[in-house]
Amino acid sequence: MELKEMNRKLKNHPEPKKNATGMVENVMEQFNTAADHINLNPNIRKILAVTNNELIIHFPAKRDNGDVEIFTGYRVQHNNALGPYKGGLRYHDTVDIDAARALAMWMTWKTSLAGLPYGGAKGGIKINPKLYTQSELERITRRFTYALGENIGPEHDIPAPDVNTNAQTMAWIADTYMSTKSPSERSTYQHVVTGKPVGSGGLEGRDRATGYGVFLCIKLWMEEKNIDITGKRFIVQGFGNVGYWAALFMEKAGAVMVGVQDAFASIYTSTGIDVETLYGHIKANEGSVQNYPEANQIDKDDFFGLDCDIIIPAALGNQITQDNAPSIKAILIAEGANGPTNVEGEKILLNRGVAIIPDILCNSGGVITSYFEWLQNRNGELWKLEEVMEKLETKLGASFHNVLRAAEERNIDMRTAAYIIAIERIEKAYVQRGIFP
Ligand code: GLU
């Protein structure tokens, strides 16, 4: 019996549902579509179709009452042809090996498309963090970091925040990792994670970067189509770091937020929801939009069909599917989340003329600024907010136009175009280097 199988049986872990999220099939289908288009070298196709390394860790952590609980953490490293593995850690009930695999693959395409010297990885812990106190989360995070050991590292695999993890989580990881090093070299390891708090090696603007990138992609798309963003109505699924910042930048540009959905409720009002007021309500209301007095609560299944121009899915994967795609009225979907649209849903939308700015482009502002943070730490620099935002805009803007041009030239959708650019860059590296031995 394989060790991980044995561990699961011994600890009586339920067998994870095979492809419960369906995200692996989605990312593979997207990859194969693009690979077919460019007749990808069959050997490189074989390499990219599988992940390099997969780690499943069962580790103990103490609850506040002294009880010990066993948690399961994952880190999947998909590919590092272009540089160290890079990608977030998420804390969520849906985290399993398949989710980590799919998300790691998306990171490989994302970093390659953005022209960064990184590969792709993803991981996290299967946990509902809402059920744990801050001190419990600290112990869980530190123990997971310790268990990951040298499987992460500033020049090897660099985690970052993702769903339900934040700058504080990254500070704990950095501190734990650095504590295992000798005192004289400790401080040279802070770029083992990005997305740290400003003041602990973190980068000014990293917090808003993903949301800003989502907004920027929407703005550039609108400019390209000669559509004025003022007065355009948008809805947001997920009001975490990505959803909140994207909404704020959209509002500043004159667009109107008419609906928001989170794990607990969906709200709508045609007259518009003030972003900061809603944010205040969420903070005071155990993190939920539920019972927001200035909007109506609606059925969750009616959300994506709301009357609006732009949809920003900024929560989890597989949200826009064959079940709700036919009812969508928006003209544009800007994927703040990873994998929010499944393959069947996308087909329906493209047939209906709905445009999709794909995740690996649309939410790449996060990892682009992670790269800036990594450079800042490596070079012993402190970058200013204006500098960060300007560089982000240049890099993401270039990426956006590359994708749009490729889509037009080849007469294909933006996702396939983005994949082609990403895959070709990796293909080139393999062709130049060859396969060892
Ligand atoms: N978790 C984010 C993503 O999915 C950021 C990853 C990173 O900065 O490494 O892109």
C-alpha cells in the first residue's frame, strides 16, 4: 500500500471524492484545446499534462482547550521550467489533491503568460478557518510550514495568499521558515513567501493588486470595444480581497455595483450598492453580506442571471456552468477567481457572444506584484506604492494586449489565446534545454 494511502486509512480519513470539483478536467481541457491549436510538441505535452511533485501532509495542531486535532495540508508543484514554483495557499473545505493539482496548473500558465521567471504550484489546508480562533490558526499555519520544510524555499517554491489566507498568514509562514535557519542568514529568507504585511518585507499595494488587475482588464477591454465604463452595472461573487478591491476600483471609475453574492447570501438593488458601506456591514456582520439593509436578498440561483453588464466571479471554481450560463445577461465576465467558469459553461457563453477575460490573465495582478515583492526582498529594496501600481499597469497591460492580439489574429477566444502564449513560452524553454539526461 502506498504511504499516503496507508496514512489515510490509519487516520481514518475519508477517501477524497475523485475530481469532486471538476477543476482538473477543466484545466486539462483548456490546455488540450490550446495545445491542439499550436500542434504542441507531443513530448512537451506529456510533461505539462502531469504535475512534478505532490505532497500530502497530515499534521497535528493544538486547539485552545489543549485537544490535538489532525489536519491535512497539500502542496502540488506542477512545473518549474521557467523558474521556482509559485502560487498560493488556501484554507478551505474544498481543498483536496485534485483542487491543488488544477490550481497549480493554472499558476504555471499564469506566471508564464505574465512573463515572470516562475513555475506554478498551489496548496493549502482542508479546513474551515471560521471554526478556529486566531491563535489556533497561527499554530496550524506554523506547524504546516514546519511540516512543509524544505519543500518550500525562496528560490524553490514561494507560497502566497489565496482564499482565506492573508498577510498575517504569510507573516507566520515567513517567521516559522526563517526560525529554522541560522541567525546570521535568517533575514535573507524572507522572500520564502510573498503577500507579507508591509513592514515585514511585504510590498506596498500587494493587497489591492489582484482586484486592481481585474478592474484594469475590464477597463482595457471596454476601451478596445469603445464602451464607456461610466454607469455600467456589475455584480461580484465573493467579497474577499479580490472582490472588494475590484469593486472599489470599478466604482471609482463610475461603474455601479448592483449585486453581491457570498457563501451565505445574495443581494441586489438596481440603484447600486456603495462598496465601502457594504464592506463596513460585512465587517460588523461576521463576514457576510447577509441582511444588508440597503439591498434585497435574492435566491442564490438567480444571481448570475441578474440584469447587469459585467460579472466578476471572485470566489471559487466551477461557479458559472451549463446550469446558469444560458441565463446570463452580462456582456463580459472578468474572472477574478481561478477556474470560475467550467468548460461547458464557457461554450454556451461564447456561442452567445459573451466575452470572458480568463483567470490566468484577469487575476494575474496578484502574482505579478508577488514577483515585485520577491525582487524587493532579494535586492534589499523598498518600493513605493506609485511605483508598484505603475509597473503593474505596464506589465498587465502588455499581457492583456498580447492576449487580445493573439485572439484576433487566430480568431479564437481569449482563454485559448492566453494559453497559447503561456504554453509557447514553456515549450521554448524545453526545446532550448532538452530533456535530461
Ligand atoms: N493566489 C494568487 C493566485 O492565484 C496569488 C499567487 C501568488 O502571488 O503567488 O494567483
